[in-house]
Amino acid sequence: MKTYDVIVIGAGVGTSIVFKALSAGLKVALIDKGKVGGTCLNVGCVPSKNLLFPADRVREIEKDKRLGIHANVARIDFASIMERMRGVVRSGRKHLLKEIRNSKNLDFYNDPTHFIDESVLKVKNDKIKGWKIFIASGGRPSIPSIKGLQDTGYLTNETVLSLVKRPRKLIILGGGYIAVEYGHFFSSMGTEVMMVQRNKKLVPNEESEISGLLKKKFENQIEVYLNAEIVEVRRSGSGEIVHIKNRETGREKSLLAEKILVATGRKSNADLLRVEEAGIETDEANYIKVDDYLQTNKENIWALGDAVGKQMFTHAGDREAELAWHNATEENKIKMDFQLVPHAIFTYPQIASVGLTEEQARKDYKILVGRAKYSDTVKGEAMMEEEGFAKAIVEKGTERILGFHIIGPEASILIQEVVNAMANKVSLKSIANSMHIFPALSELIPETLNRLE
């Protein structure tokens, strides 16, 4: 049996722990049954954002008519857009794999694995032991139990990336981040998109006003069915039929499309590792339980990223990897603050959020709420951005920012100023007292904070 100082399960965000351990002169094993780079590089943010950028260009050309610029999209080369995306993914994977293979003191096991006990793993025909083990095993698409669905050739966020030909009609099951981003992409490419969401709102974890505005914008391009139960899915000679029923009215409808994209959430890969053999505790959704320091109930095992299911974003996973390694090797422990993890949804319009929503904040704090539209700034008015807005939630008395939410152009960039203030635990004055370029979109942030009531 080979013994390692450190074993890392997962070649996504876990690779940063691998290189930290190697830099410390330790003997390391990296295990991943799939392609190196994890969800983000292979089937997540990297490929999807390479698709969404051209989708944004299409929408902007359409929007420019309001500015007096009359242009048309003559042709969209769907196959070329998809192949460019796959080329970026292949290049990134090739670079990472080269780094891994050229690293001394590192054994890479590109095979399935599972625990035998809390320090021993079986990899193919080998048993390996680790003094410290880090689980970054990620997740996979969660496929709902729907009558007839398994008999269709449904797509997921993983298999959709292999498409060469654009579907004329597409039904998307789900209304979360993945669903709305691919809804934006395919509708911009010219596909007729129908979106079926069980919840009463799109992106239900966002502020209600943001969810409402996204729905309003989407309905210009997409058929949106909210509060809808999927009764049955079946194949026909002309495609896939999804039979839905409104959960409130009971009204039924059948939708027909060439393809179905299932985007109803993600689930943990912990079951594939047989973590119960190591005595590692999981929650009811099968995510690995960790404390504030990302340690499991076992002394020498830490878990991070999608494996713990707290904030399933790459930047959160990268931060967790940094802290998990620190907490495993240093005396002074640092807590992971999941409340300060920002996120963005790259739809059109773009959405970005950090911290608490108004509804969440009112449960525990006395708050002030500020709102400002993009058009309240000179730049926003020049862009004719009439509906996009920002919303701030601030603790009354301390002026501490509890949450901030934006929907509109460059939301993911604009919110960073607020993220920095919250992370450094300073009040809104740190933003209000700093000089902002006039006229620039960055004025939206102080404008919002100046309208608290």
C-alpha cells in the first residue's frame, strides 16, 4: 500500500491544494475519474461563458435600434461558436494536465475511487493511504423522476456542450442559474425556447424584484411557464413532448420540441466515494457536512467546493481550498464565511448579488433599503437603460451593508466594490466617501446607498 502525506480527491478546485502541498515538499496523490479541471473548466463556467459572450452581442445589436443604430445579425454560425468553446476547454485541460504530469512527488490516479476506511482509499486495483485527505469531488446533474424522461435523449449542462447543430425548438426544465443562462444562449442563437419552472419564480433565490424583471425580459424571447408540474415526457415522430400542469389552476398544456435540456439542479458525488465507509457524515441531500473550518467529523479529512453544497461557485471553491489547506496546516484557524460569497448570473440582463436579500435581512435586523435605477446616472441614461436597477440592504444604526443586488449591464463588475467593502467589514461610508468617475456606471453604487430609507 502506498502512503501519501496528502490525498486530494477531485482535479477541479482541489488542484490548488495539490500544488500547495507540493510546494511544501510533501508527497501527494491526486485522484479524479474524469477530465482534469473539474466542473468549471469542462462543463461549467468556462464553456458556458464562451457561449454567452456571443449571445450578448446578438442582444446588444437588437437593442441598438433604440439608439438609432440599425444593424442586423446576418447569420449565426452555431457550429463555429460551439467548436470555439470546445477548443478553449481542450486548451485549458491540456495545460493543466501538463502541469500535473510534470510535477514531482505527485501521483495522478485517473480512475474511480472509494473509501475503505477513514485513511484508506481503493483506486482501481490499488489501495492508498493518506495522512491528510481533502475531498473536492464536486457534483453532477440531478435528474428528476418524471414519467417517460429516461426514454428521451435529454440533454444536461454537460451533454449540451457536444451539440453541433442548433435545435429549432428546445424545452428547458428548470428555472435556476443554469436554466436561465442556457435559455438566454439558445434564444439568442435563434432557437425557439420554452422554459418550464416548478417554482413560482425564475431564479427563486434572488430578490423578488430582480426575478420579476428577468421574467419580464425573458418573455420577449422565451415562453416561460412558472408554477408548472411536469406530468409526463414522451417521444413522438416529430420530437419530444412535455406535458405540464399548472400547480395552482390545474390547467394542462403539451409542449413539443426537438430537444429537452434538464437543468433542475445538481447533486453531490459523495455517494460515489462511499464516504460512509470512512464514517464521514453527510446531510439529507448527501452533501458532506463540514464545520466553519471546512473539516469533516473526521480529524484528518476536509471537504470543499460542490462536495459540501454551500455556495456552488468556482470562486467560492477556490476560497474554500485556500482555507481548507490553511486550517489543515496552521494553528490559527480561519472560518469560511459563506454569507460573503458573491455570485453572478450571466443572462441578459445580467444579475449579481452578495449577502442577504431584503426578506432574509428583516428576520434578524432592523434595516434600511436603497434603490436606484441605471437611468438615475448620466451613463445609464445615455445607454437608455431604463429598467435595470440596484438594491442595497443596510443595517440601521451601524450602516453595515448586509446585501446588495443588481440587474443590468456589467452587474458582475459593478458589485465588486460592495463585495470588497463587506469583506473588509467597513460601513457604506467607505464607498460613499470615495470618489467615483463621472459619468461612469460605477456611480450606480453610491447612488443606491444615498437613497436609503
